Amino acid sequence: MVIICLKIKGYLTHCIEKGAKVSIGGIYLSPEKEMSKILAVSEDSRYMPDFMEDRKGEVFEVRFDKVVYR
């Protein structure tokens, strides 16, 4: 599980460095100012990241949505 979290954090950081936008629950965050919050949410199992790609396969947005168990 730890290895998976590290890989996601690494990929997330890479996407942000390439210019991807990040939203949590539909609210966009500034990676420059709120990177620690973004990385904390990436470790929270209640949130699932969706990596949105353009036609070239480049990630342009990462959306974290809360997972609701029913």
C-alpha cells in the first residue's frame, strides 16, 4: 500500500509540474500555495483521483472526488 501511495504522489507531482489543474470536490486548488493539502488528500482513502487526459494522452486535470460507501 505504501508503494502505491508513493507512486501516486510521484505521478501527481509530475502532472502538476506539467501544468495539470487540481480539484478536490469540484473546488480548484493552487498547487503553488496548497501542495501540502493536495498531497494529504492523495493519501486519504476517502478520495479517489481521476486523471483527465487530452487526445494526446497528456494529463490536463486531476480531480479528487470523495468516495461514498453505501
